Amino acid sequence: PVEGDIYSCTVNHTSLDQPQTKTWEVDVAVPSVGPAVFCGVGLSLGLLGVAAGTFFLIKGNNCN
């Protein structure tokens, strides 16, 4: 389906006084950038934490 398409379904049953028709229009969802940004920031902070931890670990071993 693409934006602008319209679909319909008509039901005719003996229990209905007249046929019923339901119409749907296609809603195209725009992908969100929120999760990608959140993942990128988290990964960057994690790598920064690993780099800082390694730096202080090496610096602490050199002082002894």
C-alpha cells in the first residue's frame, strides 16, 4: 500500500438489513529517529567510559 490508496470491504449477510461497507485509507508512518539517536548517545558514552577507565587503570599502575 502507498499513501493515498483506499481499500473497502462490503459484507452482505441475511442478518443485515442492507450491505455494510467499511473503508480504510492507508496511513504511512514516518520512521522515528529517536531510537537511533538514543542508541548512538548510549554507545558513545559507553565507549567514553571504557576509555576513561582504561586510562585511569594504566595511570594507577604506573604510579606504584
